[in-house]
Amino acid sequence: MRKYFIGSNGQGKQLVATIVGLMSMLAALELALADRKFGLFTGGFGQSQAIDTLTERFVFMIGYLGSMAMLIVAVWWIIVRLFRSQYSWPPLFFLVTLVGGGYILLLALTFQLHQYFSDTMSFALMASLGGGSLTDSLLFVSNEIFLAVAGLVAGLIGYRYAFRWLLAKFPLCAGHPEWPAYGRVAISFMAFTLLLAIMVPAVSIDVRNGLNRTLAWGLFTQGANRITDFDGDGYGWIANRPDRHPFDSTRYPQALDIPGNGIDEDGYGGDLQLLPVTPQPPFSLISDHHPNLILIVMESARHDTIGKRINGKPVAPNLEAIAKSGSLVSPVFSHVGFTTASLKSLFGGALEPAAKSPSLFRELKASGYEIAIFSGQPEDFGDISETVGMRENADIFMDGEKLKHLRAYSNGAKGSILVDEKHLLKAFADQYQQPSKWQQPQFLYFNFQSPHFPYYHEGMPLNLIDSPLPRSDIKADNRHRLQETYWNAISYADEQLGKLVSRLKRDGVWDTSVVVITGDHGEDLFEDGFLGHGHNINIRQNGTFLVTNRAGVTARGPIGLSDYRAIILSLLNGKKPEIPEKPVLMTIGDLKHPTQIGIAESASAITTLRLDTGEACMVEKKQCSNAGSLRGGFKDRVDRLVRIWGSERWQNRATAPRD
């Protein structure tokens, strides 16, 4: 043992043995995790590009081990050059602990994140989920971040003391031989890995996408992509989707495709052939009679809420009763799958409504309505209020920020504020004590937040379960208890809905009001390994429902939240809503630069396309393949999706305000 630490004439052999051992340990750990999570070698839904042939696995292992060796030898070269000493054991100590420990830490963080979210998750998407603020998103998980930082600090302190203990146990001597730096070997590995990064996509898309899920390869290709981005469009030769036109900044993956010019700027579907796009409905007023509008949005309420049973008990009996006497449309699709964009679509009647554009708040205010907001979240979050004119038109504005002192959690970040529905109903009762309040037509907007992650807060009754799943225990292994905890939260929101309905009936305004209840999006509960919303297009994350007390509301095809404004205006004008039969477009990220796009052409037929990897899926069939290899009906569905997305994006460009 002492001879190993002090050194011997076999310095090179010791180093090689250390590198091989380190690579073997890290490779075994990472590849086991990657196959378990992504089906890297075994496949599965959402992973159509499994590395499942002998040739693919051979090429994959060459690329994987080459990039791992490059990383380790490069770090070794830096360590030796930084210390410039003849010490015997510290360079090996730093190599093993920094590369081994650092790599394992990154693996733990990566796969912990992917335990809950799909790999479309990015900082930009996290900011979107945080209402446009990455800070708010991070504050929402501040408890977990604090524990991680505390653990890291404790680890660094322990690391320092361990090094000092070893230094005292095995003191350094001037005569210790110098370690070889192997700079030329590091350069050779870099050149070899770069060559592989250029050649692998031509050999196998499956191997490329598999390698991109590994840390060493991913870190290298991200750096190489930046270096080879010659035209500054964000794409180089080594990207997931390489820039085939490296010196033309108008042609790259996700470039705006100009219709009819004979050029395929974005590399998908050929030159864009425009399809008719439904424009945002123009500003309109309520004529003749003016029924009240009561709009209730339930956070994260899934499409399968109506009819759901837990332990034999109905989850939402009040919703079911309203749907039975009125109307139910399910599923309804959120276009983006997160709160801020969903509410803007709902109130504005467009995929991405511009600020100051027509909205229910502006139209009903101009029609003589008094407007009251009772929301369990801050409605300025993500510029919801500003975009749709909520605060500027409200006569009563009681949102999560105003009621912050009543929040369920101590965290005060905007994305974390949740005010229990009972406080909203009390505020409503206080404001509407006098029957004379209803002499002027009213627009009441309620936002019920209890079904938000982590699906339980202190004081929430346990209507369906004996005990909720603690936030610290939320993981895939506890999916059954998690799902029951979520449905209990939906049940509580429904219970509060029942109290609101009773109050409206007591005040004699139920029959003279148009009541609409919906969710803003759905929620994945580890059914396919994912948790939450807004990071993978499917019926669970994007699907919600529309329930109204008015009978006769039906849809011939799928509808999206952007259809709500026209539906509600028709109901207020005493007309049967005419809902156009068309596919519903969905995106992960904004319309301009999404990571994934999808369309629902019926309640079950959902087609998706990952724009970063080229993976296309017929979701209802759990069938996925690379977009470049599609044939027949599958190809037709994806081509239709690309044309719809391209046409919507082109219209959005044409109608967006100019700077």
C-alpha cells in the first residue's frame, strides 16, 4: 500500500490501471442507469432508437469509451500541469476523486432530474414553467436545493480533511518521480472523438442519440458544436441535428421556413406549404341579455377526472353532477402544458396572444360586466394579468399575491404561492354579501390551486386516503400513493367547488349564470416514468376537460384551450358554440423554438415530433421512429404536424408586434 502511494518505476502502468479501473466503474454505473431510465439497449415507449444490433453496440462502445478516455486523460493532463510537481500520490488522488466523484455527482443529479421529467427539460423550459423566471422555478424547489448545497459543502469539507489526513500519513518527498502528463494522448483522444462525432450520425442515428444521453460524450459534443457554429445560428456540425448549411445563417434546424420559396429552411417536411390557420377572434361585445360568467380553473386537473374512482369513491361528484345536467367535453388540450401559457390561451383565444389583444376580460368589461378575481396563485406570474388585461379591468382583485399571508407554504416565490380554496371562498362571500351585487352582470374568475405539486398542504382533508405521500417520498417507486394523493387533492378542489355552487344557488344566480369549469393542463403521475407537466406531449400532461352548466355544448373533433374564448362568448350571447373541427397543436416550449411539437387529431390520435432528435411518435400506439425513415400513414401524420406548426409559426410571425 505504501509503495503504491510513494511511487515506483511503474508510474505509467499504475496510471493506466487507475484510468481503466475508473472508466470501468463509471461506465458500468452510467450505462446501467441509462438503460433503466431510457431503455438505451432494450428499448421501450419513447425510446424507438434503442441500440439493439451488434454493429450499433460496437460503434456505441467505441464512441462511449473514447469520449470517457478523452475526458479522464484531459483532466489528468490539467492536474499534472497545474501542480507541476514531482509528488507521487496527490495527482492520482485528485484524478480518482475529481473525475470519479464529480462524474458520479453529475450522474446522480441528471438521473434524479430525469426520474421526474423527460429529457426535453432545459433551463429555458424550467423558466417557462416558472412563469418566465428561472429564479422562481429554482425557488420552488429551494428546500431540495438547500439540502443539496448543504450536502455538497459537507462533502467538500470532508474532502479537505481527507486530503490533509493522507498528506500527514504519506508525506511527500523531493525524490518522488514525476508523473507523465500524456498531453499528446489527450489530443489524440480529442481528435478521435471529434472524428467519431462527425461520422456516427452517418452510420446510425440510434447510436448518435444514445451517445448524446451520456455525460462525457454530451459535454464534448456541446463544446464542439459551439466551435463549429461558423454562422452563429446556434447550430454546428456536431449538434443533435447538425447544421447542413454551416455558412448560411438562414438555414438551420428550427429556422423559420418561408413558404413557397422552394427552400426547406428548417430541414423538416420540405418547403413549407401553408395551411389555413384560424386567426384570433376579433374583439366582440355581449349583446342583448347579459348572463353572469363564473369561470373556475382547477390547477393540473386531468382529462380523466370525470368518472374517476379511488377506493370506490368518486373523485369529483360535484363536477359529475354539473356535467350530467349540463355538458362535458373531454379531453380538451392545453397547447403548451404549463399554467401561464395555458391561461393566456384560454382568456385570449390564441396560441400565443399578444399583450393588449382581445381577451375575455377586455370584452366583458366593455360589455358592462363587473369583474372579480379570486385566485390561489399570483396572476401577475408569467405576465398572465398584463397579457390578458386581468388586473387593469378587475373591480375586485384577490390573488395569491394579495392573499400571500394566507399561503399554504412558507416559500414566498411567485411560483410557489398557493392559497387554499377556502380562503378564496371566504373572500368571495365577504365581497358578495349583498344581493344587490348581482344586479350588474358579473364575471367571476376562480383559480383553485390545491391539485398543484406536491398535491397536499396542511389542513387539506383526506377525503379519499388515510395519509398523503410526503413531498420527500415522491418518486417512481411510490407512484400508487402519489396518484392517490393527487386525486385526493382534486377531490378537495371539487368539494370546494360544491360549496361555491351551493352559494350561487342560494343567491339565486345559478340559473342566470354561465358556469365553466376546466383545468389549465393535465399531470403525469409516473405512468410512463414522468412526473408533472409541460415537458412531454401526451394526453395526461396536456389533456383536461370542459364542464359547463349549459346543455348542448359538443365538439365534433378535439378542441384546445384557445377555443374557450369563442365558446364562452357564444354561450353568453345565448348561442350554441360552433367549434371548428381541426387538429390541436401542442408544443414543448414556445411556438418559435420548441423542443417537441404535437397535434391531436382526435381524442386519442396524438402525433409528436422531437425537433432536437428527430424522433416521431404515434402516441396512442406507443410507436416511435426516426422522422427521416417514415413511410405511409405515419409519414403523412408527421408531415401534417410539421405543416400545421410551420403555418401557425408563420402566422405568428406575421401578426407579432414589431420592435
